[in-house]
Amino acid sequence: SSVMVGVLPKALHLFRERYPQVNWRLHEMTPAAQVKALKEKRIDACVFRVGYDDPQLRNELLIYEPIHVVMPADHPLATREVLAPADLAREPFVALELKQSRFANFLYQCCVQAGFTPQIRQQVIEVQTLLSLVRAGFGVALLPASIEQLAPAGLVFRALTPALPEVPLYATYRADDASPVLKLFLDTLRELVETSGQHKSR
């Protein structure tokens, strides 16, 4: 659910406008279910925060995004415009489900590499649930900066210095898929990435 901001929804809108004759459906599935459906040819493409090392699949890097910390607007740390990762060492965290999300594990390892083990109080499946729990004071969270577009009132996003590793966004599809419709969709994604001002390299 963290990918439904920025480039992807814009690409879906533009693709629908340009190719109204193409019938398509968006599926919300866990990452593992997406990979299984992709290999079984029940879906044509996935958008993931973390790529899959699989010879049957091709991961095309779209962008890298900075990681920000999100917290309630009345949190003591919210008065500062920039925080250090070490400032979060004693904070309770709300996180995406570690067993369901490779992206959640990526964020967890970012904390470990920054010198602390995050104290995860709650794990959730959906980003909107995570944002609601953070707003209710259950803890802070780490998310791509673009998620601020979805955040309800009462939350603030703060940059981290030194920054955590930026998170990639990949389009993943079958390596042997020569579908012209898939190519049109990938071309739409690539075009929007190029014009979005977001970067591909760290």
C-alpha cells in the first residue's frame, strides 16, 4: 500500500486516458501473493519497494526515495526540523508486518545499521492503519517521504541526518513477457519517472 502515491497512481491515470480500449484491473495483494500470481500468469506486473532475486522475474528500478520519520504533531521531537536516527532509539515504533513485507524488513535493517534495534510496539498490514496508530500516539514510524501526501492532519514528517539508505521502487514483471500492452504500461511508468524530478541513482 505504500506504493499508491506518486508515480504509480499517475501512471495508472495516464495509461487509462491514453489506452481506453485496454481493460485492466488493479489488485491489492501481499508481496508473496503477487510473486506467485505473476509466475502463474494471473497478473502482468507488480510494483514493489524491494526487488526479487529470481531468474524468472525482471526488476526495473524506477526511483529511489528518502526515508522520513513520521510522528504526532505534539510529539516532543516534532519541534525539530531534522532528526538523527539515534534520536529514535528509545521511541516505540509502529511498523508494517515484518512477516508480510520485505519493505518492513528493509526499514528494520536500516535502524540496525544506524546503531539501534527499533522497539516495535505494533505491526500492521496497511499504511493507513499505521498512520492512524502513529497519530493516536502508539509510536513513531519510518516511511518513504511521499507518504506525507496520504497523511491525515495531526502528523508530521521529519528528515533524518545522517539519512537512512533510500528505498527503491521497482516495476517487476516476467522476464519472458513480450506483451505489447505490458510494454505500453512500462513506457508510461518510465515517462512519468523521467518527468517527475525524482531520481534513479542514490
